[in-house]
Amino acid sequence: MAKTMFEKIWEQHIVAEPEGQPALIYIDLHLVHEVTSPQAFEALRITNRKVRRPDLTISTVDHNLPTDDTRNEDIKDPIARVQVDTLRQNCKDTGVVLYDIDSAAQGIVHVIGPEQGYTQPGMTIVCGDSHTSTHGAFGSLAFGIGTSEVEHVLATQTLRQAKPKTMEVRFNGELKQGVTAKDMILAAIGKVGTAGWTGYVVEYTGDAIKKLDMAGRMTVCNMTIEGGARAGLIAPDDTTFDWMKGRKFVPKGDDFDAAVAEWRELASDEDAEYDELLEIDCDTLEPHVSWGTNPGQVAKITDRVPSPDDFEDPADVSSAEHALEYMGLTGGTSIEDIEIDRVFIGSCTNARIEDLRSASLIVKGRTVASSVRAQIMPGSTLTKMLAEKEGLDTIFKDAGFEWRESGCSMCLGMNPDILVPGERCASTSNRNFEGRQGKGGRTHLVSPEMAAAAAIEGHFVDVRDWETD
Amino acid sequence: MEKFTKLTSIVAPLDRANVDTDQIIPKQFLKRIERTGFGEFAFFDWRYLEDGVPNPDFILNEDRYSTANILVGGRNFGSGSSREHAPWALMEMGYKAIIATSFADIFRNNCMQNGLLPVILSESEVDTIMARALRGSGYKVTVDLDTQTVTDDQGLSAKFDVDPFRKNSLLEGLDDVGITMSLGEAIDSFEEKRTARW
């Protein structure tokens, strides 16, 4: 019988399916960070259980780290410091590798997994972080879990999962200059809403997906959770294998060729059936900007902010009212007229080297508007070093951007990088929830190119009209 | 894990769609390394004014809901991050069951892992409970996991679905890890095959 990629990976990982219980699935790679793991390690200690496979578990510190020049000092916030120190001690006690603050491999967990070559096609990958869906860009089944499930995976290297349904999200056509992977996923979530994919695993297909580079594919898969699906998948192909080749933990030589041959088999069979299909036309796709307080509340750059009466469902009307009030926006305002105070280029969605290169092309030779504070937090220390080697830091700094250290930073503001109440930010991150970037802060989700252009002009602009060298 | 069997309680209404985990427990409170200490910070930005006094306009601060153990919410409750701190915070606030038309997947899993029962009812049933909870005070429902029903004394009788495995774990207060450890042999033999392949 023809199978989808999801079904192939799922079946390869079933450890047991006892009568009347959800399947027990083997986990190939467990990523750990400081925020969602301390209670899991503590529970193991209390129950006298061991980490079953420290060799399949890796960890880093990303959420709490300062990104300024105090980075290598002790973290000032005493509670954050204890959390980071706790991970250090837990890794030492259990033999789990830790990419600490002084390691070049340190970075946002969903950036370093692929960067170091841990993330590979056909794997099952989990992390106590909802954006684990990112790794699906390589054709791995990857999803976020809570702390109790982190404990379960640490102790057993397995997870109990009810089998989700499948949905094909097909991006037809070709992206125009200035339109990006971020716009594809924002448009898709705008269409289905933040719960549209609940209960599904999404597979992204279509010509526009095939043409995306790996960073773009990771952006799309990263935001799968914003549509309610825990995992998003893209079939691995030559783009994937070329990107992976030579990375530290990717098989080498003949082993690589053998692995590639196996990975090619993962793609969904031609006549495989999905439970649902959603199609999106990329020929007419425009840059998108979120206007509200969830990632489904988006508009095209050429649109206006909607009014509550534009919606039919009473819950949507009420959501729009709340969102407009919180965002300090009036229905009917042109998106291009929204002025911003801050720009954040960073996060597991859009802080890879490819993202920084794209943004640098927009910025090169220009100056950040005097009313704007613009910051770049590279996705990993290695990304930062590579960008500096390419001279991207100089381009950004010359334009007036702050060039910072890596970490989750202002995506969720667990570290000192936050918005103050009322500040409006063009952000390349993934969530525009109330208070996400700081209490009272107002987040607009955009692509790196759109964020960079907004930094220069002080308001949103249509980056398709932008002239670059 | 705490058992959940049957609960009769006042219902607190939170009539908003897409209540996300950043609202339930904002990020500045995720730094603790314990499972406790989150309750006082639940819904922090809605619940307190600038100077830290309770916001009188936030409905869950009203006296009539102060003893509620059941929360009724809008659709897609718990969307957003995987933070289990969200159910921990809600439980410390006193909630033992949440009724809504839909929940975000990770949040729902996290609730189940802690004995906080997520109950999915139809839109009309949730609307009924929401309206009755908003009207007057002292409105109670009974959530019975064994019979999978939600009832009140005004004629409401609603059935809900729950995965049989999760239901049993909740009724008995069973530890998931312990159940899986009993399948140790299956994991061992899977790993042997896996090692041979990799």
C-alpha cells in the first residue's frame, strides 16, 4: 500500500502497540534546554531512574542567555542563573553533552541541531519546546513535548503517541522577488487559523517548497505549531543532502552515500493519500505582516488592518477587538503606515546564516531610521562567527544595527532583551501573543527582509519594490 | 500524578478564544526549577494591575469564582508553547478540569500528564455552561470521568470523549513512565535492531 512519509517514519519507530494503549514510539534524538528540563531531571532523581540514552540526548543553553557584553559574566538574574547552572549540573551527573555558553556549537536548540548535523532525515526528534517542528524540514518527525514527556523520554527513550491524521499543504507556483518562506507560512496560518491543523501532521509539498533552500524550509516547518500541528515535514532531496554533507555528525564517505540512498526512500509514495489537502498559490503571494495577537491574524503588505466587523464568527470579532486594542491599531489603517520602534532579527524561525545574508542585502549602504532601535541576534555562535567572516556584521553595524550574541533572546524575552510597554516591533520570530516580547509590547511578525526594510524606513514597506546592489 | 474521578464545583468562565500559554504563565515566571510556585503568577498580565493589586476587571478575580475548581474557556485553549508550567499554574490556582470546544495538542497532553482534565464539549454545550457561569453566582457542574459526562442541575447532560488509556491513568493516578518501564524488553529488542541498522 502506498504510504506517506509520515506513515513510513511512524511505522519504523513503533516499539510496541499494546492493546488499548497509544503506540510507544522510539525517539532517535532528544534535544534539551534549560527551561523545560530541570523538573524532568529532578523527577528521575526522586524515582531513582537513569537517563537511558545520554548518547541520543544533547543539550544547550539558549532561552536565558544575555546577548550583550555581559554574556560571559555570571547571569545577573539569580533565578535564571540557577536554571542554567542546574542544566550544567544535570548534564554532568547524567553524561548528556552540553553545548555551553563558551562553545561555538552553542545556540538556539533548533538552529544547532541541523547546523551540527544531528538532525537527519527519517529520525524522530523531540524537545521540550514547541518549535521542535523546525527539524521536519529534513524529513524527520519532530515535535514539541512537555516536561513530563521530557522525563519519559529521558527515562525510556520512547514516547506514547496517539497516531495523528495527515494533511498535505501544497504550495503551488513560484515566489516572486522579495517574497519568502516566512510569507508562505504566515499566509497558510492566516488561511487556516491557529487551530486549523490541530491533530494533524502536515507535509509541505509543491514546486515552491522544492525550490526553497534549507533555511526557508526550516522557517516553514518551524511555524507549523502556530497552525496547531505539532509536526511539519518536507521530503528530503538533493537540496537537503547538499546542505547536510560535511557537517560534523552527518555520516561521511560511503556511509553518507548509503544514508542518502535510504533517505531518498522516505518521500511519500506518489499515490499516497492524506486525510486533508490545502493548496496555496505562490505566484500571487505577497509579503505578509501580522497585525494582531496571534499568528493567524495577518495581512498582506498592500492591505489594511481589518476592522472587527470584517469578521463573521463572534469569537473572531471579539478576538479582533481585543487584538486591535492591545496593538494600538485602528481598522482601516494601511499596513505600510504602521510605524515601528524596534526591529528584532533573530529566533529559531529566522536567524540562520541565510536569513542574515538576505537581510544584509536590504540593509547594505543604508541607515536605520533614527526613531528605530534595531538588533540582530544570530541563531547560534557558529552562525555569528560565519556572518562575521563574511563581513555581514560590518554591513549591519555600519547601518546602525546592534550586532549581538546568539540565543532565543527577544523572541520570548526570558533574557534581559524585552520591549517596554507600548513599543512596536517588527520581528522575525514566530509568535505575536500579548506580552510575548515584553509586557505591553506590540509584535508584528515579518520576514528578515521585511524587518530589515522596516528598520531603514521606520515603518513597514513593500520589500518587493526595494532596490539592492 | 493526581487522580481524577468525579468533581462537582463552581465554574469560572473565561470567555476568550485562543487563550495562549504566554497568557496562562508569562515567560518571566518560567525560570524556576521546581514544579511548584507558579499559581500566583497565572494570567499575570490580565490578573494584576501595574502596582501588583488584583485587577477588578479580570473576571477570574471576582469573589463569586474564587472557589471554582472548573474553568470554562473558549476554543483552542492553551495554544502556543510546550511549557508544562501552564497546567502547573492552573492547578495551583485551584483548577482541576477545563471545559472548552477545543484545546491545543501539547497543552492537552500536558494537562493529562498532571491530572488536570481537559474536557471537550460541543459549541452549544460550552455556550450553555459559559452563559450559566456568567449569570449570577454559585453555578456548579459535575464532571464525571468514569461516565464521561458533564451535568448540572438545570438539565445539562453532556458526554465527552477521552482516550481509554489516558482515562485509566487519570482514574488510577498512574505514572506514565512506570507503565512504559514495564515494556522494557520491547524497548531493548527495538534498540538491538536499531543498533544493527545504524
